[in-house]
Amino acid sequence: MYFINNIPFSDFGLVPGRASNSNIAISGCWDMPERIGKTHHVWEESNEIEPYLRADEIFFGGRDINVFCWLNELDRPRFIEKIQSFYTVLDGLQNGLFPLRCPLGEWMVQIVDAQPVNYLNKGYGNIQLKFRQPVVEINGSLPVTASGGVGMDGYSFGDLGMVKQLTKNQADRASSRQLETVSYSREVIGKVRRESREFTLDFFIDQPSYPEFKSCVENFAYLLSRPNARTLRLDDNTTREVFAKDGFQVSDVRVSTNRVTAFLSIRFTEIRMLENWNLLMDNGGLVLVDKHGQSLTEILKRF
């Protein structure tokens, strides 16, 4: 059962449908919001960026939540009448936050839109409700086990409860930017510098219950929200310092009694690709690791 401001959807004649590639009506409520404010500074004469990663420099915005519904009336006039009546209720909720609730959770939201409305036939149609959750609390915990290897900050992606699928654009050269130059007689020939490189990682999440799925997503968001850069080790044998200013998106969520699956996509901004001179080494040039083979550099970054 779905509720808007503690009123069942059924009171409006609405029946929860299904989001795209999902078996539930709601989507967006597990996304990590993007950062707001200035996230980094681009130095004009440099190819590098200066990320803002102190605790007092990190702030997050809200997220969009969508609910897909069906409406079935006897004929088109009654369909339109029911929709207009529902709009009147929504108009009364425009001045503040109200609870949106379903068996999967509760969120304090404001109404953004109630469209598109697609009338199909014989009083039958669908509607997409769009809400905004302006305040998102990012809470979670770090895994107890840090297995190292392909993963982040010494945690394997398996430790984080996810299966890595694709890495997109990690080998691309960052786009160029033209430094400001004025010319009146011919095309400008000026200095060119690089933007920061961005690439995307896609993951598959497969958990045995909804609470475990929810915990997996929240813990990953918590790790990404922590101060300082993240150290990302990829399966192409590269290690990169990155941060996630755009949050992440969770899609194609399927919930059943003994299994919850979803896809997660995240875009990273690369600060630099780490070489051996970025790692703690002994006099012989060997990288210092603990008894599990984890780099001491990555261990120290967590403190």
C-alpha cells in the first residue's frame, strides 16, 4: 500500500504500477544525491584540478523520487474528473513537505509534477508522480573486512556487496578547454588545457533481502560521502584518486521475498592516476603492504 500525506493512493483511485525494468512502482529513492556548491577549482594554467574534499566543504542536495500509477474509471469523462480531483489534493500540498510512504520506506517530500498522464482506453490510463526529497541523510557504516584488490579504499567491491560490471571512458583523454584569448582579425590561437577526466562504473547488486539491499546502498553512499579522495583500484591494473560529485543512480530494482536485485551507476571525477611514487615504499622500491597485501597508503587514508 502506498500513501501520500498518510492518505492511501486507493482513495484517489490510483493503483501502484511498475517503474521501467522493475517490479515495483517507486524509483529514485535509493539514489545518492549530487554535491551542491563548488566541488573543485580549475586552475587556468594547469591540467589539474583542486578538489574540495574537507568535511566542511562537502554538502549534498536532494533527489527526485518517481511513483508510477494506474487509474481505472468507467469512461474517459470520469477518468478526467478523478484526475482533476487528485490535482486539487496535490495543490493543497504545495506549501511544505509531507510523507510519501510505502512498504519499502518513508520519505519527506514535496510534489514536483503529476505528468505525463496517458489515457489509453475505456477509462484506463497511467500517471507518473514526481516528488523531490530536499534533505537526504547519508548514514551508513564501513565494511568490517577489507580484502583489498579491485575496489575502493582497500575494500573490494565484494566487501561492499556489489559486482562490478562495466567501466566506461576510463581510457579517454579528458576534453580540452581553451584559455580566454581575444582576437579581432583572425581565429584565436591560444593555450589549451585539459578538463578533469570523468568515467563511469556500473555495478550489479544482488542481496537476499530488502534490509540488506538498503544497507548495501546506504553504506556505499556513506563511503563516497566521507572527506578526502577515494582510492580506486580498477581491473585494468590502474589505481586512481577520485571523488564522486554527481552521486549515483540505482535503477531496475526488483524486490521479491528472498532476493532484491538492482543496477547502480556512478560517475567519478579523476584527480590523478597514482604511480608508485604516490605509494609508501621501502629502500628497495617495493610497495609497503600489510600481511593481507593491502597497501599501507590505502590503510592510512582511512584515518
